[in-house]
Amino acid sequence: MESRAVPRGPSQIASEFESRTYPREADEDDIKDLIQMYVDAAIRAERAGFDIIYVYGAHSYLPLQFLSKFYNKRTDRYGGSFENRARFWIEGLAAVKQAVGDNCAVATRFAIDTLYGAEGVEVGDDGFKFVELATKEGVVDLWDVNIGDIAEWGEDAGPSRFYKANHQKPWVKDVKSIANVPVLGVGRMTSPDDMAQIITSGQADIIGAARPSISDPFLPNKIEEGRLDDIRECIGCNMCISRWEIGGPPLICTQNATSMEEYRRGWHPEKFEKAPDPCSVLVVGAGPSGMECARVLGERGYDVHLREADGELGGCVSYIQRFPGLAEWGRVTSYRQIQLDKLKTVEVHTGIGQMSADDVLTYGADRVVVAVGSHWATDGLSSVTHAPIPGVDASHAQVCTPEQVMAGKDVGDRVVVLEAEGYYTGASVAEYLADQGKQVTIITQLGSSVHYTDFTLEAPNLHRMMHEKGIKELSSTWVHSVETGNEVTVRAYPIFGDGYRRSADPRTGELPRTANTHIDELSCDTLVVATGRLSNSALFTELKARKDEWAAEEIDAIFHIGDCYAPRMIADAVFDGHRIAREFESENPQYPLPWIRERQIWGGETYPSLPANGGA
């Protein structure tokens, strides 16, 4: 951890989330010290003006570890019986409540069921007992109920792929039935109608809406004002959580490009600086990036024409939302379509076919933004070998890209999916085909075909899904060549086989990079190649090559954005369209303006101290 301090816990067992981290088994002096830390933090929060103080006991935090038999193996008065295991949490709550008195409510977030069975905390056993004990002691003013623990965080912060809104209803309702103080429920509730039903039915008194509020920080205001179709609903992709897990920007959101950019870029989610000298803008392509760019330019007063070759808006989202479990990702399109329809400064034209360079140059716009997306490589080009795979050609009947599969190209009964992305595409295509009764095998160079979904909390359930649907996986494997004929022969090799040593052979002294001779042959009817994406760059490249014609057509500038600029996540494409529209008057909008890089910290040089009265 950042402090490099040794953690303290109920027992000296390595974390299942961070298996190289071992705690010190806390003795009673440590326990007193830890409880005092809770008290000190509560007093600071009270002085800072907070109304509610949380003693957090979800996601395997310390109070829950003491309560759970899964973590707590002690034999002293803080372990063994339920009363002993509950002691640390109850003492901590009581100490915090005494410290803040009636100035603050004391809440606790409680994983009422860790989903570990009898060895953990179960709702009908230790879960109910703890609610009853804390109620008897009078130490909790608000219950915030969730499920799961840190290793199965995805059961709580459930991705939409596997969990619909309000999936924690049974557990929240159970606590509400026995609690004598307000109960807060979570579960990615995004619909105002659902929220109202949850409250009026007595399921909960308060709704926690973290991810929905990241997607739309003004969610409560819009509900109160009746602006329901202006709500930017969370799609449940957990891209926000993934960036917390891996670093980079502290948090991003597929739906809300301004998330965590309010300070460092000065972007308000709902306010847009009016263009000082609005001109006409042609946006070519209505995928996530093009739609967002057109929306923000329209909000700023530009005269925008958004033109899409296909008959519907959405670009890649049009087929992605048809993958199993990803229907809610379609909100990326539906929200922007609603907003574009409201903007009098934006005209939307669909089903026009692909625009040529001549079409663009003679359209009559002052500026042009090309946002025509990307496509999956048809020849097996990938980050693994940086070269096409011999024999792979998606124009052949037996070879498909993901787009071709979703467009209805015939797929045989035995399928190999070759994927190098490690995110949702390979597994989604595999599940889509398995649901049709196909026998599917995934080949990936990674340790897992869904590697990135460890960070979006989808991985455990994706692995369960593949097991249940009979989808096989060959990991740390790649394809040497492919041969089509009566059937497809896929020649695969382990990527860590011969030729991948990085030092001389200890036996012969020979240098590495000898040929890999471990080749296995797989037979299938269809090969699906999801090996890498390429920008649809032809239009922009031709327009740039004809730059000497721009002036005659009174074109000031032409830009390219989203996957057309470089293939990325949907969240990155939305951000790219948003950013260029915000910075359209900069010297060169193609490249981002500088942003504030420092982090401002209380007690540091920027803010030397917190006022003694909390700033009151």
C-alpha cells in the first residue's frame, strides 16, 4: 500500500484479493488503537461539517473480517462465538457514537451476506443476529446493506451483463423487516419509476446511487424537475471501477465524459460555454464519438449536420448491444439520440450511404469532423505477432469477424474464436454462438480471454458462464497458420514454447529465438477472428491529401476522432468526441489542451491546514 504500513487484522491469513499481503494478528492493544483511529477520524469528519459518519463493514473491511468465521480464527474474546466476533464492530460503533454524540448520525455499511456459506456471514444467521445486536445496543442510526466481499465485489457492484437493477432486493428487504432505523439499499438503480417503487413498497428508506450518480451527477435534480428523458443512465459496464483498479485517471465513465474532469479541465457536466463565433460543422459518422461531438457542439451553438451511412445511429454499439447481457449498453446511443432530437442547432441524417471525399469537400461546411469508426482486422493482424496470420481471410466463407457474425454471416457448428483483446468481444461472440448450440473454443495469447474483466468485476461470472455453456479456452496460445477447405484447420502453438526464451540455452549456449515446433491442429467449421481493430482511415487520409482544395471550398479545418483516430474503449471514444467539441476554438483542437496536473491535498502546500472549526 502507499504508506507501506503493515495491516492489522483478526488473523494472520493473506488477503484473497492481494495474496502477497499478510496482516499482523491484532492483539488487544492493537484493537484499542484501531478503535481509536475510528474515533479520531469521526471527530475530524464532524469538525469538517459532515452529517453522517460511516463505520464501514462491507467489501471485507476490518469490522466484517472480525465478524466472519472465514477471516476470524481467534480463540480470545474477539473470536469464536458470535458475540465475540461481533465485539470489535460493536465497540467501534459505540466509541464513534459517543465521540460525535447527536451531532452526526452513525451509519454502518454491512455485507449482510458474504456469499461464502456458513463459513462467512449468512443473512439468516450471523447477518440477522448482528442487526439485532446492534439494534439492542443502539449504536446504528442507518443501515447501508450490500452483499459479497472484496474477492467477489462484482456480486455487489454488479455489472449489467449479469445483474439487472435492484438485484440486491431480497437482502435489503430482509434487513428492513427487522431494523428500527432507516435502511439504505443499493444495486445500480437507474430508473426513477423503480426508485419510487422501492421506497413506496417498503423495501428501503433510502436509495444509494453511486454509479448512476457518476453517470449523471444531477440525477436527483432531474427526477425532481420531471426531466426524466434527460437522465444519462448508467449502462453498468463498470468502466468507472476498472480505472480505480488499474490506475490512470482516477475514474472515468462511458456515459459521462466529464467525470473527474470537472476540476482539472474545468468541465461542468451540464453547462457549455457558448461558441464565440459559431460556424457550420459536418460530423461524418454517428457512432459514440460522432454523436457526442455533435451533441456538445450543438449545445455550444454550432450549426451541426450529423450524417450516418447506416439507417440507425450508434455505430459499433448497434451490434454490441445485441451481445448476451449487453442490452443496457445501448443507452450510449439512446441518450444521445434523445438529446440530439432536442437541439435545434443539429440536423441528423441517417441511411445516406458512405460519404466520399468529394461529398465532404462540396458539402458546404466550414469545418468537418470525421468519426467513421474502426473495423476488426480481416487477416488476423494482432498485437501478438504484429503480422497477419497466413491463411486468414474474412472474405472467405469459413472465416468471420465479429461484425460479420452479428450481421448474419453463416457460422458452422464447430467454431474457434481467436481473440487478442482480453475484454468483452471474444467471450461475447462465443456466448452468442454457444446460445445457438454451437461448439465453441476460444484461443487467446493471454492468460485468460477475459483478462480485462478482472477490473470490471465481470471475470468470475464470465468464467462460470463459459463453464456452464461448454465454451473451451486455450490460453497462452496463438495461431501459426490457418487452412480452409472442407473444414478449417487451425495450427496453434503455446506462446511460451521453444523460441521464447530470453537467454542462451544453458545446455548448448545457443542464443534464443529458435523456431517453435510445438504445433497442435484444431479442426472447426468456422474461424472467428477478433485479433485487433483498425481505424477506418481512408476518408480522412484522402481529405488530408487534398488539403490544397479546402480553401476553394471554404473549409477551415478537418479533424478525425474516436476509433477513426485510434481504436479504443467506447468510453474513450465518447470522451474524444466531447473533448474536441469543448476545445473547438483552440489553436489545434485535434490535440488536447493542457490540464491541471497537480493533486490538491489538505495538509500539503496548497492547503496547509484544515480550519479548526471545519470551515464553519
